[in-house]
Amino acid sequence: MWGNSVIKVGNGRKTMFWNDIWVGQTPLRQQFPDIYNLNQQKLATISEITNAQGWNLSFRRLLNDWEVERMIQFYNTLEQAKSLNFEEDKLLWSLDKGGKFRVKAAYKMLNISTETKEWWPWKMIWKGKIPHKVACFTWLVASQAVLTQDNLMKRGRQLCSRCFFCEAVTETVNHLFLQCKVTGKLWQWFINLRGIGWAMPRHTSEVLACWNRDGNQSEHKERWKIVPSCIWWTIWKERNQRCFENKNIPFQSIKMNCLATFYFWCIHSVPKDIGEINLFLDSLKEYRR
């Protein structure tokens, strides 16, 4: 219910700058966890962070080069908010035009939430022919709960967040497992293997639903279904090696690790050489729709 409430800011004295929903659909600490960790006014109200010149934010250190663009996005978001006035802050119900809470709207919202759960690709996660620990990991990725750096920062960890592969942007679940250029190459390789045209969704759970639907149209649908878990597991293991052991391997080795894992989960035996993997992949091509 609280997620469907918004605050109409007046003088800003009752609204928490970081923790309340007053600009955008979520609190600023969730929209910008990296900026939140740098800030020194985590419990301040809006009125305490503003003055006659504008926003008066205090940070514990200077920005790194890769954080400047993120800070620009942050200030652009703040520009969406209206200027303070002399009225008191008000809590509004977002599902009503007048901002008033209505039982009918709340009931309708709860029913829609129940229907949405039917789209959750639980069969693809828990009934796939993959190790149980990988199924648990896939569920965490789809639920946006795996411990990437953005989720660690939401828990209060102070990190200088960067993707361990591209080193260009903040590490988030969707970036690491969908949007990063290294992960994208693995996705594109399997898409080409299947011979399909496929646009990458924005959310990890959407990927499972789309890939599952397309996989059902293939002769080897049970094998195609495990591809997302295979890519994510490979990327996560390589990410952890770079994070904790400071060991990097080239993309070709990451790709071979992914293909070997895919082969092992499908055939349940360790491949003798690359030729055996290629023969297996060629057999999948023969049955493409």
C-alpha cells in the first residue's frame, strides 16, 4: 500500500529527502544508492537540504571520473521536483486523481498484483534441468535480490561501484546479467545459435518469460530453457573471480566456460574436447524451427 502513496511537497519539513517517495516512483536512496552512500545527510528532510541558492548537499569525498555522469542524472532528477512553498507536506494516494485513499482502488490494485504473479516464470526456474544451487541463484537474479554492488549499497555498504567487466557504469542486476557488453556477447551467441530475432528485455524476470516462450517452440525446448541460468552462472562466477581473487580471463575463455557448463547440464558428462562440444551444438542447429 505504501508503494502507491506519494508525497506532495510543500515546505519540505516533514518529508525525508532520501527515504520518502517525493520525486519518481521510489525513494531517492533506491534510485541512486551510489550517491546516497556518498552523502553525509542521510536523515535530513528536504527543507534541511535546500537554501536560497538551491540544493545544499554535502558529500564525504570528491567524485571519481566514472561517477560524474551518475551525479548529473541525480541532479536532473531533482530538477523534476517543484520549488518549496509555505504549505505543509501532504501524503496522497496515487491511484486516485484527487489523492484520496479509496478502498475500491486498493482492492483493484491487490487483484491486479495477484494476477501478475501468474506470469512469474517459476517453472523455468525450479523445473529446469540444472543444479539446485543454480536454480536458487536464478531465482535471486530474477527477483533482483542477488548481491550485486547496488544491492549491497542498499544494505548500507559503502562501495565505489563499477561493473567488473566493462568498468564503465555502476554494477546493477540488470546491467551485469543483461546489458553489460561481455554478457551481451554471450546472449548474442546463443541467439545466433538458435537462429531467432530477439530483443533484450530490460528486466531479468522478463528475460526468463520471453526465453521460455520462445524455447517452447523448439524441438530441444528443455535444453534451450537452461540457457539464461547458464549465462548468469558463468558471468557470476567470473565476476566473483575478478572481485575477490583479482583474476581476469579473456572473453573467449568465458565463452568456453559457458559452453562447457551448458554441455555438462544437458549431457551430464564432462566434454573431452572442444570438438565434442561443437558436435553437440551442431545437433541443436539441426532442430531449429
